[in-house]
Amino acid sequence: MALSAADRDVLERLVAAPTTTQALALRARIVLASEDQSVTEAARTLEVTRSTIMKWRKRFDEHGIQGLGDLARPGRPVSIGRDEQRAILGVQLREPAGGAWTTRTIAAELGTSQTAVSRVRRLSFTDAPDLVTRSVLNTSSQVVLAAVFVSADTRVLIFHEPASPPGGGDARPRTSRTRQWREVVRTVLSAQLAYEPDVSSAEPAESAVGSDLLDMLERVNKVAPQDRRIITLVDVKLPPQIQRWLYRHPRFSVYEIAPRRWLAQLDSITEALDRRQGEHLLTVENQVRSWAASREGSFRWVRPPRIEDAVSAASVPAAAGGALRNTPPRLATAVVKALRESIATGAFDAGQRILEEPLAARLGVSRGPIRDALQILAEDGLVALEPHRGAYIPIPTRQDIFDTYTARGPLGALLLRRVATKGKTRLAPVEAAMEDVIRNARTGDAPATGDADIRWQDAAAHAADMPRIEKMFVRLSLQLRMFISILGLDYAYSVDDIVADDTAILDALRNQDPELVTSLWSRKIDNAVFNMVDLFRRHEGAGTPADKRK
């Protein structure tokens, strides 16, 4: 069974989430185990019957993540018409007369039965919670609602972790307050009901909607704390221009929610929200209602930035007695990311020691995350660790360069063949990366174009949806960038050859021709090996850039 990276991520989150029921967690483990195990092996590993494995594999194949939930209880189907259902759900967009809408006041407003109102709201919002949202927002800390976008055919909600951890005060409000925020979330989720059914033709052109959404994403990227992963929930496949932008901003993680499941996110979002942004939540509810009354253009709201966010984002909370808590995984990850890029772009010299204490002081963290990061970088081959010497940048040899290219050749061929058989829908990030290659080539900057070329190869590797092999390939990319930077080598290709080779490979991917793709990639690697090893040989006599500065 083949799993997409997005499905694998959601399943792993369901397994790890403390609030996931044992039954649901087991079903997620069954699907994960089925990726690389037979039915018999998975049954033995998880200590369940073969029929149980086959049942949940089939449910997942047919219905995806949602198929792992419990089926609806049998009973008489809903007999309420579509128009009446929309009216019941759409009342939420009007200002209530008595503080908040209830099933009783909605029934009185519409002249229908309270039973019908209760049933429609229950079936739409709560009977079958959306499992994707539950897994994505089910983190150890709460989240902040950062932005909302609604048009006639597109809905987007954006979240990130708060800049500072929730305190003990109003972080977990009483039931009455929870009920209030629940109604705010219900209003936001219902916003698209402001449009009449089937009005997509009256909406602005797709490019205009894409432009509005792109503008909102840019604003979120500026105001959200820079060390926070940004969770983006959408109900449609985003247009190519948005996909290209997201490729360039990897901290945005996008999860697609089926349109019919959009309202079913109510409880998952309500439970995850940081209530300290209560004022903002009430503001967005009022703005949604005002917009619904006039419905001019698309609805956009972005949370205003707070001055203290920038200060709190990099801090690590202290435990009692002043000792630091265990390092949050995201802090060590942020250090790894910063060091990786610094090493790959030549900020360190070959052979230079990396001193933990000065580096920790510069990054504003303790030595713990620095130590963890250096261990990870040693596994990547970017750092060497030795007793009594500590961490230092390795000095590459001719054999290192040859080995790196030798390994990248077959890995890249396997990944590109997979992309060529996956269809054109996965090529948007690859095409966006190709635009960067061409943009740099026009300037005549060979090092920048070479770096863009390596990033283009990484984008193609990601499109293959083979995460284990992609991880090995990207590690080799980092090593290659390091070799080029710290040794002061020129890139192996002329910019014209880079563009020509990459364009030919991309055309073969578009034409879904795996044999041609493999041949073109093999030729590209062979030329790179020859040119790079020859360049290294000519630079050996001159020494490394560090030697020249002595």
C-alpha cells in the first residue's frame, strides 16, 4: 500500500495524539504498517486478526483518512430539504438578538421545529469530527488563529503556535467561556454560506482570487513569529501561483479538508485555540457577520502582530528553581536548520571548530539544543565529531566528492522515474524551482545558478513522494553545496548548460517519459562528476579558501 506524505503525516499524528481513542489509534497503525508489510506481517506485529487488517485497509483505500472513523449510526435519513438546511446553518451569520444563537432561537427565527434545527447542526458540526483537523491541531500546545480567507469556492484557515506558552490563568477557560469561543468558530466556519448556491460564475476571476489569497499569505508570513510552523487548512486544490509561493515558504504546511467536512472541524478547532486571543476571536466573528451582510469581494482577516511576540518567540521557559525545561523539539530543529544553511553556504571554513558556548550565546539558546543539533548534522555528514576536539567542519577530499555524486546518481534516477509516472499534477513546485534557476541564470551568476539547480533537484525529489529516499538525496545535496562553498570551487556547469539540462529533464517529466528522464539525468550526473573532480584537482594545489587567508 502506497501512502502520500500528507496521509502519512496525518496518520502519525493520530497515533501520537494523547486524545486519540485507542480504537482510532489502532486503525491508524494498521494503515501505517500496511505501507511496507504484508497483511500477515501487519497482523502479527499489531496482534490483531488478518480480517481486521484487511477491513481497515479497504476502508482507507475507499474513503481515505475519514474512513477510519466510525460509521454513522443507522436510522431514518434526514428529510429536511437542502434550502432549509442552508437556512438553519446560515442563521449563524446574523447578529443574534439575545447574545447567542441557540436551537430554540433559530427555530423561532425560521419558523421550524427545534428538533430539525438540532439535527441539522449536529449532523453538520459534531456527529463525525474531521480526522485530518483533529490530528493536525492535536499538539501539546494550543494554537492561534492567524488568518481567515473565504470566497465562493475557496476557504482557508491559518494557525500557528503562540509566541509564548499558555499560562495558568485563562489558558483553559470554564465551560461558559468555551461555549462562547465555540460559537465564534461556528460563525467563521459557516462564512461561505453567505453566498447563494452556485454563484461561482459571479465571483472574480481565479487570478483575482489567487491574488487576494497570495496577498494574505504574504501578510501572515510577515506577522507570524519566524520560528513557528504555520498550519494551513484549505478545502480546494490551490492554484499554481499559490503552490509556487508555498514551495518557496516551507514553514507553511498545507492540509486539504474535503468541502463536505469543513463544518465538522468545529470541536477540533475550538479545543485547540489559545483563548488569550479572545479579543481577536470576537473581532473576526463581528467582521464575518458584517461582510456576510454586504458580501463585497472575498473575506480576508489577518491577526494583528503583537510586539511581545518577537521577544517571546526565541525564549525557552524556565522550570521551578531556574533550570531549563527539556528542549522543545522545534527549538533543536530551528538550530539545525540555521546551521545547515550556514554550513552549506560557506559561513564556516574547512577544518574550523564549532564552539558550542559562543554559538549558543549568538542564537540565544542553551548549549543543549546546540549539542543536539551538532549530532544531527554529524549524521548528515556536514559536521565531524571527535573526542577531545569537539565539532568541526570536515575537509572534503576528492573521494568525498566522487562518492557523493556516485550516490546521487541512482537515487536521483529512481526519484525522477517515480515523478514521471505520477502525472503532471505534482510538478507545480518543480516548475517553480525551475523559474528560480532561469532567474539566476539571466544574471550570469554561476554560483547562485548552481545553488538554484541543486534546489531544483531537491524539489523534483520531493515530488516523487518517496520520503525515505528523498531524505537521503537531500542530505547529499547539502554535502554537495558544502563542498562547493567551503572549498571555493566554481560550479561544474555553465549557466546555459544548467538551464538546458534542467529544461530537458522537466519536459520529459511533463511528457511522462521515465526512460528519457533517466537518460538525461545520467548524462547530467556524469558531466557533473567529471567537471567537479577536475575542478577539485586543480584547486588542491592552491589550498582551501581558509589556507589562502592564512
